[in-house]
Amino acid sequence: LFTVFSGVPFVVLYNLASGVMRALGDSRTPLIFLVLSALLNVGLDIVFLLNLHTGVWGAALATVISQAFCGLLSFAALQRSNADLFPCVKDLPPRKSLIKDLCLAGVPLGLESSLTGIGATLLSASINTLGSTVVASLTAGNKVLQVLNSPLSCFGVVMAIYVSQNLGARNFKRIYSGLRGAFCVCIVYSAVSFSFNQLFNRFALALFLPAGQTSVFAGAQQFLFWNTLFTFSSGFSGLLRCTLQGVGYSALAMMAGISEMLTRSVMSFTLIPCLGALGAYLANPIAWSVCAAFLAVVCIFVLPRVEQRVKPNTR
């Protein structure tokens, strides 16, 4: 942990540089640097663990070195392509109003992630009472689900950038058309994800579970069935949350995190004791659906008000 936390400045550096590049419309360069960093991490893991026998510390050091490589490379690329964005002496010290705006936008996002983690922790405490078979099923199923849902989370990040760019251009027609297109993509991807799960879940789970664990396989398959069936709820909540962030309402996006946390808390004390393993398998879909419904109501009221406040651009 000490070694990994020492690399946090490099993570911040990469997130800052990649965020600026994506805001400028370049999402390819951060991806290339991230892939190179991942390959470097794997290579260093092999060297440190297999050749130098450094143990856990070597794995952590490999992570920090790859993060430093990615962060410094991204920062250098941004400086080379957009040197005018970097501050000079006359820009120092930073203005208090800008710091306030950044904190108002950023702090709720951090709290939202923390709240989601708290809800997941409370849920895990209840799941642990169901026995090792259910825990193993959920662990394996979650690994496959993370792979299947990662495109949707990335799509949400893109949505935040898209909405904020068009808000700056005062073009709300493109925001609404983008939302409709994003919802269509989400529905199509959800159907593909569900179909993939139905056809190949046994092969995917075999990557994480040894042969012969029939009950664990069955539980993981049931978990994936319900969670991929409601993938669209996860996608909708992510798209709407990032839309609110894009128009500057990060606090309301944080409220969605609170609703998700409360839903998971209620389920951990009521649904799981009543339904057992099935309650644990349904926890994510219910939390996603409640969060998506909350965000849909908020967006119906917020987006028209933002549109009225911003002078439209008809070009």
C-alpha cells in the first residue's frame, strides 16, 4: 500500500492530461498510452516476480513505474500538442473563483464514488453470511460482469465530455440528439451483452473457476443472467449521471450515488435475509434501476432549465 500510494501523483497527472486531451476531442492518444502502460506493467511484473523474486513489493513497484511512464508521457504529449494551455508566471497564483468552480464540480464526484463503495461494502457484509459458495459465485460472476460493463462506463465518460462541449457551444439540440443516440447504443449493447452471456458464460467463468465446482458455477450463471438482463439500467444510470456532470450539476449526480447507497443498504438488511442468494443476485439490478429512475426524473426537470439559461446557438 505504501508503494502504491506513492504513485498517486502520477495517476493524477495522467487523469489530468488525458482529461484535457479528451475534452479537446482526442480520445485515441490517452488510450494508446494506457495500453503501453499496461504492457509495461505486465513486463515489469514478470521481471520483478519471476526473475528478481521481489514478492508483493515488486508487483507494487511495477504498478508505480508503469503509472509514472503513462502520466509523464501523457503530460509531455499534451505539452507538445497544446503548449498554450500550460500556465506561465502571469497566471500564478490561480484565481480563487476557478478553484471554487473546480471544487464544486470535483468534490461531489469523489463523494459519489465513496458512497457507492460504502453501499457495496454494506451489501458485501450481508452476502458473507450466505456462505462460501454464494460468495465464490458472486466473485467469479462480478469478474465477468466487469468486463462486460466496462464499455458502458467508458461510454458514460464520453457522454460527459460530449454534453459539456455542446453546452459550451450553446447547442442543446445536439445534446438531446446525443442522448437519444446514446440510449439506442446502450439498448443494443445490453442485448449483445445478454446474448453473449447466455451463449458463452460457462467459458468465461471457466477462466476464474476450477472445474468441478458445479454449485458455484450455477450460482455465478444465475448472477450473470439477472445482471446482464438489466445491463440497460446500469447504462442508463451512467449516461444520465454523466449528463448531469456535463451540464455542471455534479451535486445532483452525487445524490444519485446516495440513492444507490441507500438502496443497497436496504437490500442488505431486508432482501438478502428474505430471499437469500437470489436477493444477492438481484442487488445490482435493483440498485441500478432505482438510480436510473431517480436520474431520469432529475434530468426531466434540470435540462430544460439549463437550456433556458443558456442562449441557444442556431448555427
